[in-house]
Amino acid sequence: SGSVVRRRLHAAGFLQRRLSGGERRDVQREILAVLGLPGRPRPRNPPSARGPAAAAPLFMLDLYHAVAGEEEAEEEEEEAAVSRPVLTGLSTQSPPPGSVVSRADTVVSLVNVGELREHRRERGPYWKEFRFDLTQVPAGESVTAAEFRIYKARGVSGHSNSSLHISVYEIAAEHYNRESDLFLLDVQDLHAGTEGWLVFDVTAASNHWLVDQKYNLGLRLYVETADGHSVDPGSVGLLGRRGPRSKQPFMVTFFRASPGPARIPR
Amino acid sequence: AAKGPRRRQHKKSNDLPHPNKLPGIFDDVHAADGRQVCRRHELYVSFQDLGWLDWVIAPQGYSAYYCEGECAFPLDSCMNATNHAILQSLVHLMKPEAVPKACCAPTKLSATSVLYYDSNNNVILKKHRNMVVKSCGCH
């Protein structure tokens, strides 16, 4: 159409054609399609405006390096028959990667979009609720594992010598005038003085995500002492959204592509 | 960005060099008549050049490579030729007008992983299969 196609000699001696605006957009759209993205994500706040990295990106960066390292190890293993390097422990600051990393096609870390704390009105138990937005669950992939990660610092209450029983439930259904329907996902018993990341297996909750298209996941966490007394989760050091960004709770879900055409024909 | 072939330092080892490390993986190996044989060339896809580093966390780009070169008779062992390609190149020798040479194409592809923010600030690690050319051959 008579558009001037300016050619210039690329440093390596190859002719390089300057793309028009439309062509550049087509190129980007094509690469995004190959990467399985409908469009160019627009994170709400650009990197410069983000504060210190939150826990999820730190964890996922560790996961990325673990996976990238494995991909290279596979290459070197094939080229020079070198034994596969063992994934060494990662810095204690960031949580260890999940156990199903290398077989996953997609790993999604979900930020905690809402948090609720129960104040004891009628002598009921203490609990803490966390909300996750699952709309980004990749279509055509099945969940292989899902983990809820929460950081436990040293508690402030007087339970430091006892042991604690922590249980995590899925909020299966909420009712206006009565208690929600809860579905037990995972429990852990630990010493009250424990510090570090706690990892709860919440894979069972994923059954509803794809079938019922239930994209708003609620998790509720209870803490009890050995003799059954309910304890405020915050008082034993479980950090929520008010904790430091590098120690805020998040979820990690591992997906595997279901067998189908490698690329949807267009 | 496509770069010109660069000479790669071969690691000192007593073993026989791996087929992929034979001269030709990066060097300018030419067939007897001076044409370049089928081999892997460097091609780097830069997310930085695409202006995507506001949502791609890692990597800044990746080496995709591409295959190019002649699949002319006789097909050497380093050309990863299929039996069919060998026969096709023989027939091409006899009837160049009727049957083309075999094609230089990837024989092995590997995955690459990309870590990025989605529009809800969730962080996603996605493994993309068949994105990196590991070896080329005549098909």
C-alpha cells in the first residue's frame, strides 16, 4: 500500500525490515498467543510503584529459578550425561517450592484479596478468614496441587510452651442467618514457639473450582491449644495482611495441561 | 535479534565430542560446494525489546534458535537425517525438478518458563513447551 518500508543493516550484517505500527501489534499478539495469553496483562501497579516484594512474588521467583535450573540440568544431562543436580534448600526467608513443581505446566500464586477476623461474641471460637480470586484459573488445565501458605512468627500470648492444633477449612457455602458450611482441608499440630512458613494442603478445595465455576475461594483457619481452648490466630503469631509484605499469606496452585491439541488451530 | 554465527568454546574433555558439539553447531560448516549445511543458528527473543518488562518478571528474553542450511547429498551424520530424507536427497539428485531436497527443521524442541504478573497482580509461572530448538536435522 505504498507504505515506506525502511530497511537498515543490522549489526550482524542481516537486512532488518522496520515494522509498521499495525505489524508490530500483530507480532505482539502472535507471541502472546503462543505464550497462551489472550492479551497483554496490565498489572494494577507498575514495578516502580510497588513496595518491597511481597511473599508470593518472592516464592514464585525461587520457583522459577528452581524450574529454570532443572530445564538447564536436563539439557546438560542429555549433552554430557551429567547426573541431575539435587535442588538444594532455599534461603530460610522464602518458603521452599511445592513438591509437584517439575510436572506442572502452570503455577499460579494468588494474592489474599480479603481477610476477616472473628471477634468472640457469644463465647464462640476465634477464627481468621482469607479470600482468593480464582478467575485467573487457566482454562483447559487440571489442578494437581494447591497450597495455602501462612507465616508464623513468635506469638505474643502466654502459650509459648504448649503445642497448637491448627485447622484450615474451605467455606463451602455461606448463609445469611446461620453458620457457614465448612469443609475440612488440612490440620497441623506444632509447637507454639515454631517460626516460619506453614504450608497447608488445600487441593481438595479445587474440586469445585472448575466444575461449579466457583471463583471466590474462602478459607477459614482455627487455632486451639492441646486442651481444646480456642486461641486468636494473631496472638500465636500467624500473620495476615497487616504483616510485613514479605510474610503475607498467599495460595499457590499447580496445574497440568489436559491432553489435547498442542495449540488450538485458528 | 538474529546474530551472526559465533565460535563457541568447546569444554576440554577426553570423551568423543557429542554430535551436537561437532563443528557446525555454531560454526560455518559448508558442504563440499561451499553451501552451508543444515544446522542451528542463534535467535534471541527479547521481552525487553517488546516492552514487556512491566509485567514479565523473568526472564528478560530467551534463546529460541532456528534451523537453516542445505540438506544436500550426501547427508552427513551431523545432519540428523531421517532415512526418508536420505532417500529423498538421492532422488532429488537424479530428478532435481521433480523432487525437492529434504528440509532443514528442528528435530528436538525444549520448553521455556516465563514468570509474569497477571492483571490482578497474581504471579504466574508458565512452562511453554516446544519453544527452544535444541537440534536441527533434515526431514
